Amino acid sequence: MANNKIIVFACNWSHNITKDIEQIEETNIIRVMCSGRITTALILKAFELGTDGVLVLGCPDGECHYNFGNKQAKKQFEITKNLANVLGIEPEKIQFESIPKDEEMFTECIKKFANNIKKNG
């Protein structure tokens, strides 16, 4: 599939998005105040609207601005991934990654996910 559509939900506090932001073809980056705010319904709605993949980027353990948002996000993400699998959405099309504040991994993580989606269709 040449025109993959990927949604990236990125925690506002996990990385300086404006510093590393790079336009990646067919990728929409949505900044949220906390990855813990991403619900199952929101991710499934993205697939309903035609996205090919959803990547959630959050804070590493112990670095959440809100103390427990990243833990909540990881728990919610596992529920979402299991439900999506039951609905026929391949597990590799949904991913959660923790991005340390002091590392330059933001763009590379998105590119890797986008390439995986492109490769697997």
C-alpha cells in the first residue's frame, strides 16, 4: 500500500515534539496532554475512519508528568490491543512506545513504525 495513513498520539510531556517534529509522509501526529487519555474507543475510531496503524508515544516509567498516566496508558493499551485482535486488526498495526525525554528517538520511532506498516500492508 503506497499511501499508508498512520495516526501517532504523542504525549505532550514525553518529548519536545516541536524540536524533533519532521513531516513523515501520510502520518498525522496528534499531541495529547497525557498518553493515559488515549482510550480504546479513540484507537478503534481511527481504524474505523481508515487508518492503517496507530502508534501511541508516552513517557517512560517514573517520568510521567501526572505521576501515573503512563501506567494507565499501558494497561489501557493492552486491553485495546486484545480487543483489536478479536476484531481482526493485526497486532502489529497498534503499538505503544515509551520515549525518554532526553533521547532523540521520536522521529526514528515513528519512521520505524511507518516502515513496518508499509512493509506489512
